[in-house]
Amino acid sequence: MTDLSAFPITKRWPAAHPERLQLYSAPTPNGVKVSIMLEETGLAYEPHYVDIGADETWTAEFLSLNPNGKIPAIIDPDGPGGAPLGLFESGAILLYLAEKTGQLLPRDPARRWETVQWVFFQMAAIGPMFGQVGYFHKFAGREIADKRPLERYVNEARRLLGVLEKRLDGRSWIMGEEYTVADISMLGWVRNLIGFYEAGDLVRFGELKRVPAWLEQGLARPAVQRGLAIPQRP
């Protein structure tokens, strides 16, 4: 039987199936990147719901796996060389799982790096900027009298959507006809911006053509539909 006792996080979230990849997450835009990836690849895994609202990411057990206190994080009991490996940061996990399975990342070196750059685009721009729109439009930030921060992030979100719109000209997916980790990294964030954050009108989403079509076909994928609800909230 696989022994994961070296990972303190397993004391708070025990592994019923330690031989499977362990996922510690919540169905947020960052969290669902990994659950979608796992569903797409078919890897056996065990999801554990981490309650962000109850500050579970700041417990000693969770911090032992991710010192930055953010979901998602994983333990792969069959890491490189067969030894268990713990990982955090959704972008790093996506690339690790792509390499592990040989799926959703082009084999051609040039296309591979082109895909990786779009994953980094999501990590560096799409996620942080869309998240700020959510904060200043829907959450505590909306109570701030000065509306310049909201204006700034809405304008940046519009610009970033414009980058995606241009990229998708003549392409079904970010990398053309090949669905990759680049698409997986962004689907949840664009969905969240116009759905949960209710910012579609603010960012003029209705004026776009290619991004909405890309989002619709991405959300229609069965693995994406499953991944968006994993881990299930209690």
C-alpha cells in the first residue's frame, strides 16, 4: 500500500485511496484548471475539498504542502522515479500532468513552448486582472467610493479579452485545431468573469465573437463539465 504519511496534509485530509493522485482544491477558476485536466487525461485521482471560506488553506497541514496558502495543490504518489511528489501552483500542475500523461501539450518543441507561453499569459494576466474585476465589482471592493481601481481593471480585462479575440481569429482553440492546457487554463476564468462575477456588460463581452464561441465549445466538453464541479462542496 502506498505510504503518504510523510505529507502532513494527509492527516487533515486522509487518503482513502493513497495509490491515486491526491487533489486538494475547491471549484474556483484556479482550482478547476486541475480537476478539468485530470478529467481530460483520465488519471485516477482522489479529490479533497478545501474550504477557503473557513481559512483551511492557512492551516498548518495545508501550508505544509503549499506555503503560499492557495489552492490547488496535489500529491502524486507515483512521481518522477516512482517517489511521491507534492506540487502547488495551478500552472505548474497543468504542465506536470501534461508531461506525465503525454496529453494536451504539443510534442513539437516550437508548438510546445508556444503553448506554455499562453499558460503563462493566463497565470500572469488573465487570472490576476479578472480576479481584481471580481473584487471591485462584486465583492468588498465595490464599497470603495473611488471607482478608479474598478475602471483600471475593467479596462485591462477588456484589453486582455481583445488579445484572446485576436488570437482566436481563424482558430478553434488557442493553439489552432488542437485543444491544449492553454485552453484549460483560461476557460474557468472567462466563465467566471461573465458568470459568477456578473461582469459581462462591464467588459463588453457581447461585442466579441470568437471568445464566446471558444468558451461555449470548451464548456460543452464532458470532461470540462465534470471538472467544473470537482471537488464537490459539502
